[in-house]
Amino acid sequence: MIPWIIMAFVAVALVVVGLATRRRTVAGEHPPSEDAETLARNEQEFAEAEAYEAKWREEDKERFRKERLP
């Protein structure tokens, strides 16, 4: 009976710690001072980064093809 009680306390503690960590992570990703302009700028930067990454992958494919198959 005592091992079940101990396991229950450990499980509850892990759930509480997990929820606290998740709440802190979400709060850190979007601070309350973040406004619409900041959000739009962040979205634009992510879009530019995605476009650059896609371009780089295409160039890398071509370079790999040339190196691999002369």
C-alpha cells in the first residue's frame, strides 16, 4: 500500500513540474510587451529565413549532383 502512495505523490509532483515548465516556456516565447508590429516583423523574418533555406537546399542539391555524378 505504501509504494502506491509514494508513486502517486511522485506522479503528481511530475505533473505539477511539467505544467509549471510549460507555462514558463509559453510566457517566455511571447512576452506581454509584444505588439502586433513585433509579431509581424517576426513572421516576416521567419518567412525570409524559410525562403533562404529553400534556395540554399536547391543549390546544395545541384552541387551534390555535380560532385556525385560527374
